[in-house]
Amino acid sequence: MIHSEKIGSTSRVAMPTLTSAQNKQTNILTVAAELFMERGYDAVSLDDILERVGGSKTTLYSYYGGKEGLFTAMVTRECELRLTQLREQDVKDLDPKAGLHAIGGHLLALVSDPVGRAMYRMMVAEAVRFPDLAAVFYQGGPAGVTNILCGTIQHWQKKGLLRSGNPEALALQFTGIILGNFSVKTLLMPSAQYSEKQMKDWLSAGVTLFLEGAQPATGTSKRAPR
């Protein structure tokens, strides 16, 4: 497992006060996520979920309309939780170097998170059966991260801290540099291990490489500190 506690966090965001019904649904979705990611879609039944959360199938059907609806609600919720964490990590007031270190650390933490890896594997496995849900996962996951980073890059561009250019392309290039082989290796080799120093060195090198190409030329604007 990748050790990434110090470079990013995937802890869940604090939730507002919920009603009894909302608490029940949160519990159902949490248990559903654990079971679906542990066993896969086909190997989980509504009875398996009820065995852990209690209640009746009538309740589950009233909330989600069945197993497919529950699966869809679970995936949507997991995506929203992770995007909320990234949105709350507002780095626009930081210089690009510090901000990209923060964002990159969060991305590496997501990649190293066993739950995130399990979710990704599951959606790849179920993409043909649930194409619409796979699109939701993509928009709420990889594309959502790109959109958030794109807005941050645009902000830095307006301040003259990054060169002009397509911010979406720059966002994709940055995530590609940072995630690199880590995402593929951790998906295919769950036992892969990296030290905290290896992770930090990779992140630092990636940020430096990106800024070498993305910062304005010397003399045209103020460069962010290195």
C-alpha cells in the first residue's frame, strides 16, 4: 500500500446534521459501497446489505427503486464526496508551486486510497453494463478533478503566474505528470509499496517539470518562487 498520510488526505468531509431518514440512507450507501467494492456488483444482493443495516426491502425500494438504483446512488455519492474534498482545498491564493504541491498531494492520496482504487476497478468492470453511470463516474471523478484544476490554472494565468494557453490542456498535462505510472501500478498491483520520501520526491519533481514549461518566460511576468 502507498503511504501518503502526509502528502494528502482522503478523509471524508464533515456532514451537516441529518434527519433520521437521511442517516439511514447514509448508512445504507456506506455499507453498499463497502460490499460492492469488496465483492463486485453481481456478488452483492439487497439481502446482503440488509443483513448489515437492518430494515426491509420495501425501504430500499422506496429509496432507490432496486439494486441498480442503489448502485447508482452509491457511485454518485462517492464521487461527490471526493470532489467536495478537492473543492474545499482552495489554493488559488497560493503561488503555483505551493498550490500544485497541495493539489498533487491530494491526487496521489486519491490514487493510494484503497477505496478509490476499488471504485475505479469496479467502474471499469461495469462500464459496459452501466454506460450512463460510467459517464457519471467519469464526470464526477477524472473530469471533475480536471475542471477544478482548470479553474485554478485560469486564475493563475490571469495573475500572470502561468503562461497563457488552454487551461484544460495544462490541467490534463499536470495530472498526467503527477499520476504517471502510479495510478496504473496501484490499480494492477495492490501490494505495490512506496515510501513517503519516494512519494514526496515524485511530487516535487512533477511540479518542477510542469512549471518549467508552464511559467511565463523570464522578463515577461513575475515567476512564482521555486
